[in-house]
Amino acid sequence: MVQDRREAARWFGLAADQGNAEAMCNLGHMRAHGEGLRPDLEKALELYRRSAELGYPRAMFNLAFMLTDVEGVEQDWEQAFEWYSKAAEAGNLIAMYRVGVMCEEGRGTPQDLGRAAEAYKVCMDNGHPKGGYRLGMMHLDGKGVPRNPGKAVKCFVKAADAGSEDAMLMLGKLSLSGEGMVKSERNAEKWLRKAAGRGSLEAAEMLERIKEEKR
């Protein structure tokens, strides 16, 4: 297996020398993770950058990720935002979500809640659970968009259907309060059970309290 990876690295290296963007990206991954080659974050960064500048979307995302999340690499949020944006334009949903978060928080770019909401909506409409949850919270809090608990619930339902534990928990809470939806303890228990089943301790504690109140 090690020999196979070394051989793959050799071929990727030859292709990269010929200007193949995909090979550069693959070689960057091998350098970053020490697969078949000695780990070297600086070389990985350089390979991802060369590949990204040639327009390869996966390299754009990997380069941005290294600039924000990888220990041992100096963080550069502004440069990362540029590359996440380009990767998002090329159809990378995780990059689109990162663009939304950075616009919402004003990290690497001036705060732009409208753009954040747009990015989250694209994510939600394409089945990304966290995007739907964060858009729901914006509608619930009236942050950058008109406050609309009913719209928030629709976003949370989409996010929950895509697997968001946080959205399931919020639907449980809103079912108990009746905000944006019909007040229903039964419905609340349904959503809280789903959230607890995905590991939410808060949902499990809320279910326990509901059970105690029924005694």
C-alpha cells in the first residue's frame, strides 16, 4: 500500500510538472496528509495554490481550509474568504456554507447579513443541514432578514429532514412555545426524541423534564 502511494505520488508529480491542476491538488493532499510522501504543509499549500489558480475547484476549497483550519499554517481569513467564494461559485456547498458563516460573522470580509442569508438558502435548497438551521435562526431572530417565526420553522424542518440535530432541537422548543407553529407537546416530544437520538444532551434533558411533569 505504501509503495502504491509512493508510485501514485510519482505519477502525480510528473503530471503536476506538466501543468495538470488535478494532479497538483492530489499531490497537495498527499503532502498535507503524509500519504506516500513526507508531510510538508508548506508544499501542500503551494500545490493547492497553483492548482486553485488554474481554476480547479477542489484545490480552491482545500487551500481556503488550510488557511482557516489547519494547525501549523498561518491563518489568513481574507485570502481564505476569496478562495471559499470561488469554490462556492464552482458549486462546492461546504464552501458556500463557509461563505455564509464568514459573511454573518464579519470574518475575513465585512459583515453582510444579506449575502449570508443568500448563501445559507442555497445550502438549504441543496440539502445542506447547517445552512438551513442558520437561515432559520436568522428568520427567528430577525437578523439581516425580517423576523418571521413561520419561515424559521420551514427552514428548521428542511434542515431537520437533512439531519440537523440543532434544527430538531429548535423544532422541539418551538412546538412547546407555539412560536411559528401550533403548540403541541406531542410534536415537541417527537422532535426532541429525534434530536436526542442524534446525541443532543439538551433534548434528552428536556424530554426527561416533560416526563417528570407528567407524573
